[in-house]
Amino acid sequence: MERAVLRSISSSSSPSSPLASAGIFSRSVRRFSRLSSITPKRHRFIPSVHRRSLLRNHLRFISTSTRPSLQLKRHFCLSVQATSTSSIQSAPEVLVADNDLAEKLGFEKVSEEFVEECKSRAVLYKHKKTGAEVMSVSNDDENKVFGIVFRTPPKDSTGIPHILEHSVLCGSRKYPLKEPFVELLKGSLHTFLNAFTYPDRTCYPVASTNTKDFYNLVDVYLDAVFFPRCVEDVKTFQQEGWHYELNDPSEDITYKGVVFNEMKGVYSQPDSILGRASQQALFPDNTYGVDSGGDPQVIPKLSFEEFKEFHSKYYHPSNARIWFYGDDDPNERLHILSEYLNKFEANSAPEESRVEPQKLFKEPVRILEKYPAADGSDLKKKHMICLNWLLSETPLDLETELALGFLDHLMMGTPASPLRKILLESGLGDAIVGGGVEDELLQPQFSIGLKGVSEDEIQKVEELIMNTLKKLADEGFDSDAVEASMNTIEFSLRENNTGSFPRGLALMLRSMGKWIYDKDPFEPLKYQKPLKDLKARIAKEGSKAVFAPLIEKFILNNPHRVTIEMQPDPEKASRDEATEKEILDKIKVAMTQEDLAELARATHELKLKQETPDPPEALKCVPSLSLQDIPKKPIHVPTEVGNINGVKVLQHDLFTNDVLYAEVVFNMSSLKQELLPLLPLFW
């Protein structure tokens, strides 16, 4: 090994022995190379029916299976292998906002905790005047994160939350541009800049490693959500939502709009249709029974007045949860917020936006849904079948959620997982549908099924799913599989690898999963105790005693089951288009020539507005960075250089949450070029 270099990154306060690191790495490489093909379950994206999507990590883990209503993304570690160490880390020194200053600015401290799992000091504030809740998380992470979230439960499928999410980003009081965020992208060092809509809430997060840039982004976002121009400009509503388009009175009228066009695409995708049908059938009596993204057949029923009223009611500090995270000054955070929040009075939004739980069914439901299929294609094996359960009328405690996450990973998280393997090897279908356990809404769900199924084999798929679940409840899981799942889940939680997304953003969404429902926002961040308790319980009682009752209670003996059967229909798309054309033809017939001329003029004005660039004085309003605002010093990585038996060893003593990363690098310059492709055989 005289040509090898061993490089290790650990979190110990006193550097570990380089030789020990090499030993840990060599003993662990086989186990972790096997597990690296599993992306630990679900760093979750919000439903794909909405324009923007974002990673979510809620004490559970990425799976290779996908739920139709979700767009999931895998993240693999491509650089180093890792294993846990026993190092002990002390709490870092972090700033906390001055209590007297917080009081002066109008904030009451509700609670304060040190969260060991992310080495952060978290303080929960309540704005006394409006009731806005603020979580201020301080640590030494330079990748600062801000987010403001509103509960936005729709009452119908007109897509108001989705259209508003688009529209508020089209200029505001202080930043009167058509698209200030396009301009921000040109002069910002942001690490995240986006927004997205859930079925019951809308989230606006930003992140940056540069403090000035970060506060610029925060100010633009706060002004956008509280003082958007869209509520005064019907053309923005028409552009982002929907409008009648008529270029010439002699032509046909059509529907146009960013969200309208987007949702027409979504409603043509079989997986999206299945996901929407599953959710709406599971929740027929509350807000999840409608589509917050918007149904193309319903979107044109939305009026500008309803749009404005929705913003006035729900985009209010009383209905807001606000998150700050990182190494910036916590006093400055409150200063910035007070300038906006103090302009408002409390309103009734917190009561009106509360999501009511869906009561459990007394018996299962079956629904037949059709999806548009290509005309002339072979439709014999194009059916889809998905079984869905609503698991509880009330939110679950953290330990039960964690246990369900383990169970989900055991059943579906790896290619060898029994439920996943049996379905895929049955030959009854082409691919898994349903994402297993989903807990991003008020009540958790479980979904599993197959697509690419013959119509005459749908019942066989249902029987196979139910029989496999019963067998797992009766016989339990292989002990090696349980141990591997434990290791994978604990490692994923500890590493908190969010890929290209800021860690503070993943923590925000994890916390928001409880906080938005008036639960403890600290609880989802603290996984160590429930994880320790669950491991101890499994060790004491056995895995079958832990997981079998979960399968029986929440799935096998649960009458709140919805079976969705999807049939291909080559004529559906043409029928839908014909229905839309018939509606528009009737609208045109009812118009006078003056009406048609006015509509053509309005169409031209909207296009002219879209094509006209922002004036120079408006562009000057957008904050940007100068060269003086960019740090000139490179990021310092602590490095110790050692030498063992002629092997150079580099150690980097960094915070890694008790995870050690080790990498061995060999100089291959002496190897013949034609032999290089064979190297992976020895990894």
C-alpha cells in the first residue's frame, strides 16, 4: 500500500487513530456497499401535480418505489463510504436572540431547546400582535435557510393555492417587477430559491451561504407573500391561473394560463391520475378530497374576487409558521420580521385553516377510474391496481411513526424486501405503484399496487398483496433484514444527507410536518430517544412482536381501504377535448360582436404585457451583491497529515454527527490503459 492515500473525515473531538479508521473502513465496506444500492427511504418531494417540488425528509427514507401522486428523487453517495464512530461532541457555542430585544420587537419566547441531533439551539417565538409563530434555529451551518409556510386548505379543485403560489412571485410592493426572482437569480449566491404547494399548505423557502444575500432573499420573499401585486392586477391572475384567449373574433375561444396548461398535462399522466384518485377517495370528507393543484375542468370556475379573498384570509401572519436556520445573527432575524409582522392585526385564519381529520370508513371502497391511453396501442396489459389504507383518524406519536417507517423499509425499501420482491417477481405487472407509508399530511396512509397488469389478473394482484401482508404478520421478517434496516435507518437519520438541498431545509420540512397541525415543532427533530426505545423494544420482544401488530391493526384489520382500478381508455382524451370545446363554443355563441372584440383586445393586452420588459427603475429595486460582498477567504478545512508505513494519511476533524467517512485513494498511473476498465471488478 505504499502508493495508497487514506483520507478520513470524522467528528471526534480528539482525532482517531488513522490505522483504526482504516480498520473500520475495511471491516465495513462490504456491508455498506450492499446497502448503498438502497437509497434510504423517502427524502420526499411534494405532490408532482404542483409546479415546484422539494425534497422532504420526515424521519423516513427514500425508496425505489414511487407513489403516483409524488415525484421522488434518489440521492446516492458517490464519493465515500461511511460508518458510525463512538466519538463524543460537545454543544457548539451559538448565538441566541436577546430576550429583552425580542420583547421590544414584539416577540414572546414560548420555549427553547438544544437539539442534540443537529447540534442546534432552537427557540420558538410567538409574535404577540398577530400570533405568528417563529422557529429560530442557531448553529454553525453557513448554509442559512428561511421559510414561511401558510396553511392553505382549498374547498374545491379550482387550484387557488397553486395559482397563488405562482402569482405572488410576480412582483410586490417593494419589488414591482414582473418576475423579480428571475432577476434575483442573476445576482445571488442562493443555494435554494423556490416555492411549492402541498394539499393543505404553501411553502416559500430560500437559502444562501452569504449573509447579505440571505437577508436580501428573505426580504423579497416576505414582501412577495404579504404585499403581492397580483391581488391588484387581474392580468397576473389571468396569466398564471386561467383566461379566455381569442386572437381574432373569427377564431375559436380557448383556455390559457400557466397553471391551467400545467394541470392539463398532469391530468393526462396515468400515475398522476392514480395518485389523485387515491388521495381523494381516502379523504372524501375533508380538504384532501379536492385538488389543491387544480382540476382543468374546474379551474375556469375560479373568479378573481375569490382569488383575492383567499390571499387576504390565509396569507396573513396569524396563519404563518416562519423558520430561520444557520449561523446568522438571531437578533437580526427578529428585526427583519418585526418590520413586516407589526403592520398587521390578528385575524381568524388559524381557526378557519385548521384541517379536520377524516373519519375512518366502516367498510372498504372500490373505485374504477379511466385514464387516457394512446389510440391503436396494445391495451391488454395496461391496467393499474392500487390498494390504499388510511391508517389512523388522529396523528400518530413519534415512536409509532418511526416503527411504521421501519416496517415500510422492511416491506418495500430494498430489492430484496418481501412485499416488493414478491410483486415484481410474480409476473403479474411491470412496476410498483403506491409509495408505501406516507405521513406528510394530517393522517398517515399506506399504498401498494402494480401497473402493467392484465384486466383478468387484477384480482390475483389484490390477493397476492393481502396474502403477503398476512404472511408477514404471521411469520415476521428475517433477523438479518431487520438488523440491516435498523442500520440503514439510523445511519440515514444521523448523516442527514439531503443531497444538493440545504440540510436546514430538510429539517424545516421535517418540523413543519407536525408544526403545521399545531403539534410540537421540536419533536420531529429529536429522533435519538424514540429510535433508542424502538431498538430496545425490538431487542427485548423480538421484531415480530413489534411489527406484526402494526400490520394487523393498520392494514389487515383496517376497514378504511380504497382499491383503485385504472383502465386505459383510448377515447378519453378526445372526449375531454370535445367537452371543453363544447363549453367554449357555447360561451362564444352567447357573446356579442362587441364582447368578442373586447376579448380579442384583452388577449392582445395580456400578451403585450408579457412581452414588455421591466423599466430600468424597476430593475434597480432588485437587491444584488457586489464583489465586495463576496468573501475572499477560501473555506478552511482542518487537515492533519500523517504517515503510517509510508502511506500518507489525511484527517479532517469536522462535525459529521458521529459518522466517519473514509476513502482510500491509489495511484494507478503504473497500470496499463487497457486494464483500467477492469478496476470496478475489484471494488
